[in-house]
Amino acid sequence: GYGVEKGIPTLLVAASSMDDIVAITGFNTFLSIVFSSGSVISNILSSLRDVLIGVLVGIVMGVFVQYFPSGDQAASTLAYMDLEDWSH
């Protein structure tokens, strides 16, 4: 009920996670601007660099987990990959 078939709860969890990430990143950026002796531009660029590194590490870890599952998840991963091949 209440939109479960359409994936609404999953969408809400993902959206709130993204909201948290934006809030934490913004807070850390402004905190570094206020308490740093460096320039504002260098602090903003440093924050953007940190976000980019985080995204890249997340992508690499996601690819790693996708192709190297644990033993108890191997069957479900293979079933997912078969389903993905079938859908194309």
C-alpha cells in the first residue's frame, strides 16, 4: 500500500540521503571558510575536490562490489545479471 509498488519509499530514502549529503557538504564548506586563514576560493575549490574524490571512490567501490560479491550473495548477483541481460 501507499505507493510501495511504485517504489516511492525507496525514492524518499534516496532523496533524504542526498539532502543529508548536500547539507553536510555545505556546512563543512562554510565552516572551513569561517575558520580558515586561506582564501575563500581555495576553500571552495578544496570542498569541490573532496566531493569529487568521494564520488569517484563511491563509483570505484560500487563497481568492485558489483563484480566481486561475497560467497553468500553470488547466486543473487548472477540472477540479477541474468535478468539484466534478458531485459535488453
